[in-house]
Amino acid sequence: MALPERRRWFGNRVLATLLIAAVASAVLLPFASLSPNRLVSGQPVMLWQALAGWQLATFALIGLLLLIAALAGPLPRRLALWLSLGATLPLLALDFQALGAYAHGALANASPAARVSQGATFWILLFVSALIAIDALQRLRLGPAGRALYGVAALAVIGVCFSGELLSPVSIMREFANQRDNFIDQLVRHLLLVGGALLPALLVGLPLGLLANRRARLRNGLFSVLNVFQTLPSIAVFGLLIAPLSALGRAVPWLGELGVSGIGVAPAIIALVLYSLLPIVRNTYAGLAGVSTGALEAARGMGMTTRQILWRVEIPLALPVILSGLRIVTVQAIGLVVVAALIGAGGFGAFIFQGLGQYAIDLVLLGAIPTIVLAVIADFALQILVSLSRPSGTR
Amino acid sequence: MSGVARSARQWRAASAGNGVLFLLIALLIALTLGMAQLEPLFRALFPDLGNPLYARDSFLNLMLAHIGLVLVSSLISVTIGIAAGLFVTRPVGREFEPMVSSLAAIGQTFPPAAVLAIAVPLAGFGFAPTIIALSLYGLLPVIQNTIAGLGTVPQTTLEAARGNGMSRWQILRRVELPLAMRVIIAGIRVSVIINIGTATIGSTVGAKSLGTPLIAGLVGNNLAYVIQGALLVGLLAIVTDLLFERLERRYSFGGQA
């Protein structure tokens, strides 16, 4: 049965929907807020109140270009997609520039305690540019190189926005300036905790995955034990490790001197390793199990020893799946370290929970946003690594 | 012959599983209602503590509050998640499918604790930000698995259903959803388990949950509180996971479980 032919206004309905969302938010929700000090919630400031004429005009121009790209008629399909992809970069830059310029202007004659914070429309414009870019990248079917190139370009735009004095009067950046040294410390600590957990998890997990592949009888038991750890809430595992570890630290003095105690790094690392094992073991097993018997027989036919087959055939072929496991675990660990701040392990979570305790929202965001950025970057980087590890020809 | 042997083995494994599940549920209920009876034990374990039993609220109240948080947010995520998954797999919304899929994938890289923290400036402290964060976060695995589950229904099956003269609605209700149900339930399972964990941290933004004694214990250096909260929430998570495992198995077709 043929559907009645309907005239389609929009060639790209996703882009059209995103544009409508952006315009609706610009009309209905505040772009920024102005408050007398860091602990009080501020007065909402709408986009048209915050912006100078040329900024509004540029926003309107970008919006118009995107509208043309979304319409079915005027542009060839690929050109429209490149246009919308290209338009996200100035949109991103303008979003940051507008916030910074407004903050400079509004705070010029205000008391030193006054603060300008970003509002819902700021976030939605950021989010919409990211979604437009994702949609365009998908429709253009760009490979990992093209995606990475766009990612670098977007990061460069953001980097330029943050490099000068443009954003320094915005509240969260003032919080950052107050905490600069501490921020770097916590970043390093966060990364060290993630690395310190992943290394032992890989050292234990990879052989266990191999074992699960070789000994079918062990497999189910192993997987169900490891699954229990994935199920338990992280904070409960951290909490339950405190008592035994502090007892251990007291009972064995040299362990205590090494820093093994109920709170801090030791329980955090142990819990993170326990959480990381299941994805690593499962993906190592699945990767090895996915190696075709044809490849194994060919290797055997060439006279390779079992060890040679493992290192030269099985592991290279299983690598993409194993690295996908590493990707899951890295992202998961970056998130779990946040919770570890509750047992005194430090990291960005320290800002979050300190900020929640003081009702200082900017401090909360100073912990939460970098954690999210870290997780997304790690995910993106490992995703590219996974696609590079695929044998050429199957990418 | 091997079929008989396997089914007997499966039956034995299943009944052993039933025993474990029953035991854990009994333990969960007993600990929730009778934690106060364990006061002498905690006193003996932690002789230095003045109050070795969390008494600012009953554990039953905390358990119900925790289950309430997870239940409300999961209902929201399941409703919206399945609706969104259905929308992007129908002809009307197919154009949105790649975008929604990648949104669900990218969103899941966000740490749940960070999402919870970001909900605070949007919704203040208390019940509301926790519900918002849990529902939003729980949405993603449900959407992802709904799309994946509906995608596993073979094209030939759909054509056979169409050939039988079934309407689109009938195909969805009698063919697609039943075949996709196991994968959808697996998504709900992931979502609920993550939410049980995140609801625990919800007490740092002022929502009452089993995390309340846990966090109070961590802040006030009272290990007994920490253990009481952690035991209950850990048991709750394990029991819930086992119940979902059972539910998933009920929806597996063709012996592929």
C-alpha cells in the first residue's frame, strides 16, 4: 500500500527539532543569572537582556543558516550537512563569548562579591550545538579521522574561549581561580586513582579472562561472583571495606605505614579493582571466544605453537573487544572515583561534596563538570583506539 | 537423553537459585525490621562508639524511602524510555534513531554522581533533584535496550505477521514487544540497579534513603552506621538483581537463555 505523498518541509527533521528547542529555550529560560554573592541564588537574565546588538544579530544569522540547512529545498543534502556541522563551531564560540562579555559588563559597576552564573539557555545552546554536530557527523558518515578532527576543532574553540580573560569574571571560573592549585592536585589525584585501579584490574582481569576462555567449568561461577560486585552500590562497597582495612592496617604495622587504612586511597583502589574486573574478564573472554576456528586452524596448520597462536593470532584478533572492555571500565572508574571522595580518597568528588555541604553550587559544578568532561574525553579517545585496533579491512 | 539430563540439571540449578533468593529476601526483611536487636553485637564490635545503632530514623522507614525513590524514578524512566524507543523505531521517528542512540550512549558515560550534583542547581536540595537525576540517568539504558530489542526481531517474522493480515498495532503488541521483552527487561535491570546505587548517594543532596545512615557514619566517623546502611542497601541491590534475572529468564524464547 502506497502512502499518500506528502510535501516535506524539512529535509532534516532532527536539525529542525533541535532549532525549535534552542529558540524555545532562548525565549523562555534565562541565559545567565546575577546574584549579590556566591551563596545566594540570583536574578534571571534573559538572552536578549544579556546580549549586545551584534551578538543577537550573529545568533540570528547562525539560526537562519541552520534553518536553511534543515529545509528540504534550497541546498544539496551534503552541503547542508557540512553547513550545519560548520555552524556549530561559531555557535559554540558565541555562546561562551556572550556569557563572558555579559559578565564583564554586569560586574564592572557591581560590588566585588557579586556573581554572574550561566543559566539554562547557556547550557541548552551548548547541548544543541553538540547534538547538531553529532547528527551531522552521523549523516555525513565520517570515519574516525574526520570525527577526531572535528573533536579537536571544537576543543580548540573551547580552549581559545577559556585561554584569555574572557570567562574569568564568570562565577565558576572565579571559584576555579580560588582553587587553582587545589584543582590541579585533585585532577592528578583523580587520574592517579583511576590509573592505580585499572593497572591491577588489567593484570588480574586479562589472565582471568583467558582462564574463563580455556576452562568452561570455571566460567559461570567466576562471572556470577564478579557480577555481584557490579551490582553492589559503590558507596556500600567503600563503606564495607573500611572496617576490615583499618583492622588490617592496625594489625600489620608495615601495611599501615604504607598507607593501608580504613579511609582514603586503599579502600578506594580495592573497590575500583573489584568493579573493574567483570567488564575486563567478560570482554577478554568474549574477544577470545570470537576468534574464528578457521583462523585458529590456519595458525595450527602453519605449525605455530600454542603460545605463538595466543600472542600472534588470538590476542590481536580479540584486541578490539578487550579494548572495548577497557573503555567501559575507564569511564566507570572515572565516575566511581567521585564517590570515593566520601571516604577521603580525594579527586573531583571532593569539590562536589564540599560544595553540597556548603550549598556552594559553583563549587559543586567545579567538581561535576570536569568529571563529566574527563569521562567523555576518555570514552572518545578509547573509542578511537578501539576502531584503530580493528584489523585493517574490517574497520 | 542429553536433553533430559540438561533439563534435570537446569531444574536443580534453578531450585538452588530459588533457595538462595529466598534466603536473601528473608535476611533483607529480618535485618530491616530487626536491626535494633543486633545492638549488643555492634556494641561488642565497636566498643569505642557511644551510639553503635543508627536511631534517628527506623530502618524500615529508610528502606521504604529508598525503594520509593527508585520505584518512582524507574517508573518515569521506563515509561519515557520505552515510549522514546518505540517512537524512533516506527517510520515516523526513524530519522531520530541515530541521534537518540548516540545520546543514550554518550549520556551513560556521564558519572551518575556528577549528574546528581548537577541536578541540585536545577532543582534545589531534597527529593526533587534525586528523582530528576535518577529518572534521567535511568532513561538511557531503557531507551538503548528498547531500540536494541526491537532491532533483534527478524525481518522475516515481521513479514510473516504482515502476511497474516495483522495490523501495525497487532504486530507491535503480539510480535515485536514479546520478542523484544527480554532485552528491554535487561535494560530496566541495569537502570534499576544503577538507581539503587545513586539513590544511596542521594542522601548527600538531602533525599532520605538507606544512604542516610551510611553517609552520617562516614561524616561522623561511626563505622557501625556505615555497616548498617551498607549491608541493607547491598542486600537490596542483590535481591533486586536476582529478581530481575528471574524475570528475564521468563521471557527467553527458544531455550536460548
